[in-house]
Amino acid sequence: MVCPVPEDQRPLNEYLALKESWFYGWAGLPAIAYYRTLGIWGIVLALLAAPVAAASFAPRRHGLAFAAVDLLAAALGIVLVWGRLWLGWNYIRQRLAAPVVPYEETGWYDGQAWEKPLVDRTREALLIASEVMPRLQRIQRTLIGAIALAGVCTLALML
């Protein structure tokens, strides 16, 4: 059976495009490159937040409060960036897992649905298990770490 879904709307092609993109491709980087990217983002966000933190707490007088606010801002920035990364990968997981693919032939007004053959569903279930879920789990671990850091910084500020 010929697939009527346009090439760019097929879940497998959407997965390949996401995997190859600059931003979403981070989730599939080798561990060292992934954590280097995370560290660079953390440093950049901390540097951007430092003037605001310094305006709130003088670094020489309130060093711990300054550091806590700066780290809190960086952690929240990581949550926002990696949250967007998670949303993109979760969308692809849902598209690959769906037994029916909604698509548009020429515009928003002519939506159609195509039921995937069993062979496509099986192949895409394997792809989810071997490629997509490990990326989602890595992103989730990063988000949990950033949220935990934000919580620790918040507690430090409260004390």
C-alpha cells in the first residue's frame, strides 16, 4: 500500500529531521559532548544572570546568596532549554507510537488520517525503544538534576 502522507509529515522522516537538527541533535550526542554542551549552557546562563544576582546581593558581602541566585537562574534556564528539547523528542515519540498518522495534503483545511501498516508500527516501536526513549530518559535525568539544583539554591536562599 502506498503511503499518502507527504514526505515531511511522515513520523520516520520527522524523526530523522529532528535527530539531524542542531538543537534537538544534542540529545543523541556521546556522553562527553552532551555534558560539555550542558556545561557550556550552564556557564553562559550563569554569566548572563550574574549582573542581576550582583544587583540583588553584593558578591563581597553576601557571597553565598549571590552564588545561590546565580545558580538558581542558570538552573531555571537549563530547565527551560532542556524542557523544549524534551517536548520535541516526546512529540516524535507520540507520532511514532500512534497507529494512525494525521496529515494535511495541501493546507489546514484538508486534514486526513492514514492507518500505519503493522510492519511500520513494529519498526517504529523498535525505533522508539532503541533510539527515542534513551534520549528522552537522558533529557529527563538532566531536567531532574537542574530542578534539584534549583531547589537546593532556593533552600540556601531561604536560610
